[in-house]
Amino acid sequence: MDQRNRPFRSVLYIPASKERALDKARSLPVDAIIFDLEDAVAVEEKANARGILAEALAAKGYGARMRIVRINGLESDWGRADAQAARDMGCDAVLLPKVESAAQVQALAEIVGEIPIWAMMETPRGMLNAAEIAAYPRMAGFVMGTNDLAKELQTRFRPDRQPLMAGLGLCLLAAKAEGLVIVDGVYNAFKDDEGLRAECAQGRDMGFDGKTLIHPAQVEIANAAFAPTQDEIDLARRQIAAFEEAESSGKGVAVVDGRIVENLHVATAREILAKADAITAISG
Ligand SMILES: CC(C)(COP(=O)(O)OP(=O)(O)OC[C@H]1O[C@@H](n2cnc3c(N)ncnc32)[C@H](O)[C@@H]1OP(=O)(O)O)[C@@H](O)C(=O)NCCC(=O)NCCSC(=O)C[C@H](O)C(=O)O
Ligand SMILES: [Mg+2]
């Protein structure tokens, strides 16, 4: 499926070493999966995890869910072997952690060939170089690594995420400028539904396409938060109809619910309807 026609509401990390979780994901209503060879896999399990993941992907069963493999950094003991293995696994994208420059992405591109590349954005230098990383021709998506970013910035956790806002904003600007997908960081307290709901709402308001998740219990909340609501769908339809009627009488502006509707609002309305259709398609 073309990435532009996919929803990315829920993007679930699965440690590649956990066979039970790899199997469970085949039945979870997630839009994308990040099969993790990096931080979720213990050092002594790294090589084994690669084999387990290759077998799980060969066995198929992930349906329309986008399959993204997160490798270890290329400078690590495992990164190059991970990249070579990912190239042959039948995944939809390879995710490089702690990206700080376009040159690092180029080094990965030389190993994985035509497979689309995604970048973990999670260091101060990565934030500062977000524009050049996003502009790399093979770059397809950004994933915010808010745990690593908080560590590097030495911030304290705040529910409003104020200390992370500069970095999140820089990455959003860079991703949107290049038409990339961008998904928000994880919410660590996976039993705190209210906290997750609030952080998803904030991420949706900021313009993220979805949220990365660490536990199946988080999926439903993210799917709801990043999908257009029925009110948004109804409004989009009414805006398009009103604008088309205005245009047919030679006007460039319509009014719906006391607000103006111009070309740009119609473009947004069409995007909302396209996203709703994409969600219906993947759910079916
Ligand atoms: C957080 C967990 C360690 C909790 O695991 P566990 O105690 O086993 O949870 P449950 O008993 O509640 O699990 C219930 C069932 O769900 C399956 N499960 C659990 N997690 C997942 C998952 N992520 N994907 C698929 N399935 C999952 C269990 O197998 C149980 O199944 P069953 O027995 O059949 O009922 C655990 O959830 C976990 O390991 N989560 C992933 C952690 C992870 O990937 N971390 C790394 C990514 S976060 C990160 O690095 C972000 C970034 O880089 C940054 O810097 O911010
Ligand atoms: Mg990280």
C-alpha cells in the first residue's frame, strides 16, 4: 500500500525477541508496527532477536499493517548486520535510531537499497538538523523518541511536555515541509488511560499523524484520538458542498456555520475525508 494512503494513528513497538508479542500483533487493530531490534532487546538477545523477527515476517499474517524494522545504530556492534538482515526480511521500512545527519541516512541507504527509510528523532543535534534529515531524498517518516530526548535535555516529566516543545516543533516543521509522515513519542505509563488520552489529544492538535505505543492496551485510545471525528467528517462534507455551490455562482468564498470557507479549507476537508476512507479500508 502506498504510504500516502495509509493511516498512522497507532504505531506499536514490539521487542523483536518476544515471540508471543510478535504473534499477538497479527490480531491487534494497529496501523503500523515497529519491530524493535534496538532498545527493547537486551544485549545478549540481539543476534537471536534478528532470527526470530526474520521468521515472524516470513510467516506473514500482519495484513495491511505497515511493517517497520528498527535497527541498532550503524556505529554499534549490531547495526550493520541488522540493516543487512532487514533488507532481506520483507519489511516496508527501516527505522534508524538517533539520527543526527543526512550522512547517517545515506550510509543506511547504501545497505538497504530501495527500502524506504524512517528516522528516530531523539537527540538535540537531531532536532537542530531536522530540516536536512527530512530533505534526504529517501526519507519517508519521522518517529519522535521522547524518552531519549528527555534524557539528553535533562528535563523533568511534565504532563504538558513544555520542555520538549521546541524539539517537537522543529521536527514537525521539517517533516511537514517535506511531506513526511511524523508520529509522536511513547507514553510510558501504559496503565494510565487518562494521561495517554490527554497526550494523544495534544499530539493530534499539534499535527502529528499518530502515536507510537508500547502496549496493546494503548491502541484503542490512539486510534480514536487520531481519527477524524464524525463531526469533523460531517463538517468537511458540508464545507465541500457549500464551496462547490458558491463556485458555481461565481463566488470564491462560502460560509458554513458562520465561518468562511475558501479553497484552502476545502483542501483540508478533502484530506479529512481521505483519512476517514483510509481508516475504513484498513479496518475492513
Ligand atoms: C511494557 C511491557 C514490558 C509489559 O509487558 P507485559 O507485562 O508482558 O504486559 P502484559 O502482561 O500486560 O501483556 C498482555 C499481553 O499483551 C502482549 N503484549 C505486551 N506488550 C506487547 C507489545 N508491545 N506488542 C504486542 N503484544 C504485546 C503480551 O505478550 C501479552 O500477550 P498474551 O500473553 O498473549 O495475552 C511490554 O508491553 C513491552 O515490552 N512493551 C514494549 C516495550 C518497548 O518496545 N520498548 C521500546 C520502545 S520505546 C522507545 O524506545 C522509544 C524511543 O526510542 C524513545 O527514546 O522514546
Ligand atoms: Mg530512543
